[in-house]
Amino acid sequence: MDDTDVKVALTPREWSLVSSLRDVPEGELKATLDELIPRLVAFVREPGCSQVQADGVPCQTAANDCESCSRVRQVLARISAALRSA
């Protein structure tokens, strides 16, 4: 990704996230975070549903109890638990 300016409206919550990411000092930890965040977002956005078709997934929400969405919820729960205990 290049460093061209992007002009987009953000909700206060989105801006808080972007601002927090920008506040992380440069270094190895920021580099790791910069690599992890896009991968995590992609993982959650596209849970790998085996029934996905050209027009999308067969369900409207990842709250359904299919194996793929369940796997995503389990990964997020493990990350959340690790952060709580850190």
C-alpha cells in the first residue's frame, strides 16, 4: 500500500481505532501490529464458508452456527482471553 492521502468519512469509533493505530510508536511491535491487523480483518470478513457462492455467503450474518463462523469466533475468543490476561 502506498502513502497517498485517503479522504473518507469515519465514524467516531473508526477514527478512534485509526488514531490509536497511528499513536503506536515505530518499531518491531508496530511492524507486527501493522502486519497482523489486515490479516485479522480479512480472516473475520471472509470466514471461509464452504457454501460461499458468487453472490456471497448463504447467511446474512456470521452469528449463525456454521463451522466456519464458529472457527472465527473461537479464534477471536482466544485472542480476547489472551489480551485480558496480559
